[in-house]
Amino acid sequence: MYCKHKDLLRKAHLQAYLNCAMDDGVYPIFYIGLRSGLRQSELISLPWAAVNLSEKVIYGQHRDYPLTTEACELLTAEKEDHPESRTVFLHPQTEKPFLRHQFFYLHRKFCRLARMLEIGFKVSQNPVPTMMDDCPPLPVAA
């Protein structure tokens, strides 16, 4: 059955999900992951060498991922926060790269808090890039 409010509900869930990520201090990794389509394993181990901010692209293992201006701003802030790190995203509590289970449990937590189905991260990415056009990123904390 077709529901004309389906996309609106999904956008509201997506915004609630990203708000939860912001509250936990992990907004950049989840925003970039949902926006780009990077696999979870690529995302948590993403080296700075694979990121080209001037060309607005991430060089992935299987394909290249274009970046929006907003994504580049988030990545620039990450680089400024951790200039010596070889890995793009560090867990805010450990200051080390995310472990797979840490990412997994955060994703499940955000799904629950946003009242979304607890689906896999890859599945949650499928409709996201077009929906995120109407969900601008939250401001980067100065």
C-alpha cells in the first residue's frame, strides 16, 4: 500500500537519528557514512590518505565516493580536532579508531531512539542520499 507521507516520516526519522549522533559526539562518522554510502568497515578504518578534500572525494576500496561541501566541512573539522591521527574518525571516549562493535551498538541505539526499525547500517543507507538533501547537516561545533 502506498503512503504519501512515507518519505516525510523517513526524513523525520533520519533527522532524529542524526540528532542522536550529535548528542553522543559522533555526528561526523554517521553523517559521512549515511551520506556517502561507505561500508561500515571502510568507514571505521578510513585513512586520511583516502580523503581528498580539494577534489571532494573519498577513495574507497571498491569505488570512489563523492563528498558534499557539508561533508568536507565536517571532515576538515575532524582533521583539525585530531591532526596527528592517521584514521579519520576517532571514538570520542577512547580517542582511538572505532571498533566494529562500538559502531554497531551506536547505530542500534540511534535507531531505537529515533523510533526507526533496527536495521543494518548498510540497509539504512539505501534511501539516504536523496532524503538528506532536505536534511541539512547540523552546524559544526566551533
